[in-house]
Amino acid sequence: MAVEITEEFVWQSIPPRARDSHKGTFGSVLAVAGSAFYRGAALLAAEGALRTGAGIVTLASVEPVVSAAVTRLPECCLCPCKEGAQGGIAPENVPLLRRQKATVLLLGPGLGGTAQSVARAAETRTLVQQLLPGFAGAAVLDADGLNAAAQLLAEGEPFPHPAGELVVTPHPGEMARLTGLSAAELAADREGAALRYAKAWNAVVVLKGARTVAASPDGRVCVNPTGNPGLARGGSGDVLAGMLAALLACGLPAYQAAACAVYLHGAAADRAAAKRGEYGMLPHDILPELGALFAENQR
């Protein structure tokens, strides 16, 4: 039976920082994200990781995204990548990406897929196939990375997995593509579906939506009480993916990282809605409210 995530659980899971900490204490995130079509997704994900405590965040992307990050996120390290189809990250960058030092891989936000072209979808699929299995740490697979995984599963390939823990973050449409279940079937048993596929994929599944569900391969399931309909716009999930990657980099196990990330993401969104309204709030409004939550809890 699923439990509800509590504020107490979150702050017990995220300890105060030791006074002798340094950037290496809190890990490093490599965010492989963005394309000419989706520049903002990469920036939101990278800032979500920075604002949630990762020691180092490196954004690997194509030139238009890197140029935007230079002015928006001076704290972010940058790994410029060669462009492929429709201004996306070309698979020829894989050797370069493998050389980047990181403890957590965030793969997927804004990479592009079939909405751009068959060629873009094929290149994203190649990135997922080649980067995830060769990564030594934990990973978060999000957005177009999930759609690429769905194509692989449809072709009879196994779900790609890093050496460390894997977290996948589908919204209901992406979950339907991954599983072949209809939206109605998923809605009828969100907790059961998340748990079933967490076990099948050996991954923590974060099934997004109202009362987001997080499920672990070991049978634990929780639901999130925070958040509001102001999150129902593009970019919200990119912030969450970055937050989740950062908590993994800070040393939280995948299930705890997922539970804490979705709770804090929703709680910050509730504060943003109180100031700007559910119609008026934007995903980047979550970020300063997140900082306030950390400060109020001496983190």
C-alpha cells in the first residue's frame, strides 16, 4: 500500500551540510539535454540541479543552448556538442560525453524526437542506447529519453540501464508509450502500474500527474500531496528532472531522492501559485521558492 510523502520524511532524508563540505561532497551531474527546438528545457533542468545542491553541474548540448547558458547560468560547466539532425546532439559526441566526469547522468530533456523528424528520433535513440549502459553512476531518464526507450522496448530491446540506480520520470502519455497501456488503464491503477514497471525495469518509476507516484523495485510506493494545476505547462518536468539528479548526486538513494524531489517541486510550486496564481505562474518561478524552502529548513 502506498504511503503519502511527508515534510518530516523529506527533511530527515536531506541532512544539513557539514561545515567542512566542498563541491566534491555533493557530486556532479552531467545533463545531456536540449536542442535547437528546445533550448529552455536544458536550462531549466540545469538550474533545477544547481538550485537543489549538486556540487558541479555540466550541461552538454549544442551551441545555441550553450550560448544561452553562458549568460543565464554562469555557475554551470559547459560541454559544447556537435549538431545532428534538426539541431540536436549528434551521436558522434558519445566519446566526448563519456569522458566527462560525473556521478549522475541526466538524459533526455529537450533532446527532440519524432516531433522534429525520424532522423532526430533515431539520433536520440542512439544516445540513450550508448550513454546509459556505459555510465558508471546513477541516472535520470526523462522526456525524449523516455520516448527513445519506448521505441527500444517496442523493438524487443531491454530497457537500457546504467551501472548505478536508474530513475525514470514519465508523464501519463510517456508511460502509455513505454508500457502499451491505455491512458484509462493507467489512470485506473497508477500506483499498481508504477510498481509493476519499477520491478520490470529495475528502476524507480516517478509517474507524474496529480498526486505523483514514486515506486521502487523493492516494492515501496509513495504518493505526493504537494503541487497544483499551475504545474501543467511545459518546463515543469525539466525542473523536476534536474532536482532529482541533484539529490542523487548529493548521495540520496534513488527512491528517497525521487520522493523528496517530487515533494519539494510541488511545495515550491504551491508557493509560486500563492504569489502568481495557477494561471500566471511559470516553471522558473519554482526555483526561487525552492531556495526559500531550503533556507527555512536550515538546509
